[in-house]
Amino acid sequence: MNQITTPAIRLFVICFVCALCLGLCSEITKEPIAAQTKKTQDEAMAAVLPDATFETVEDFESTGNTVTGVNVGKDSSGNTMGFVVSCTTSSFGGPLEMMVGVDPTGTVTGVRILSHSDTPGLGAKATEPEFYEQFTGMSGTLAVDKDGGQVVSITSSTITSRAVTVGVNDAIAWVTENGGAY
């Protein structure tokens, strides 16, 4: 009996100590991670809709697309400059989170990729300005060049290019359908 209980007790103690350490690390890093996430989002909003102050739209309606959040950008006089639409699309490596700036007329003012799990050196190129800056100034329904559209896709990363384009299209559609209410 001692041959069973002694290793079981030791294993329990080891697991308990490991779980305690993981819990402590989680609590210690929770606030810094939240602060860094907020900073990243604020920087992305400022990049896609410059010179605006932002108010979160609490009651936005997502019509089953990729839109996960909306912020309205206003100028110093309180006039609506545009919207920053947060989207999560399905990409090659998993979810791709992005922010899209759209002015009230439905024209893209900027795009930023917040997080992705795509292949380094391929799909990860969506985070490079050479790719995401091409969306600035576009409007209407967009498509990648492989599908006869105007968005130049990333070489060997058509799935990622399409995922970003879907998010941009959903952001434009949300602003076109709902932007007048703000």
C-alpha cells in the first residue's frame, strides 16, 4: 500500500505547486496584459482614423458577419469623422483580428491587423504596410486579384488575403447600413 500512496502524494504535491505557480503568474500578468491590449487597440484606432476621439458604440448590431465591435470617431466639434470597426475573420492559421477605419461615405481610411496565427513569412505579411495600406481609399465590395478584384493578394497567402478582405468588406457594409445613425 505504501508503494502506491507515497508516489501519489508526491505527484499531488507537485501538481498542486505547479497549479499554484500558474495561478499566481496568471494573476500577476493579468493587468499588464490588459493594459498592453488596450494600448495596442488605441494605437490601431488612432492609425486607422487619425485625429479623432473615440466613443464605443455599445448597442451595435452585427448581422452575423465578422464585426465584433464599433467605435465612432468624432472631431473636436463633435462631428462624426468615421468609424473604427473591429472584425474577427477566419484565416489560414485561425482567427485574424483587425480594425478597419471607414469614413461616413464608406471609404476605408485604414486597416490594422491586431493578431493572427498565420504562417510566419507568408500570411504574417498581412501585418506589413505594403499589404494593408492598399485598402486605404477603397470603397464598395472588394475582392482579391485572384478573384478578379482590386486587392493585390500576398503571394502564397491567398486565404489570408481573402480573410482581411472579408473583414474590410464587412466593416464597409456595417458603416453603409448603420453609420447614418451616429
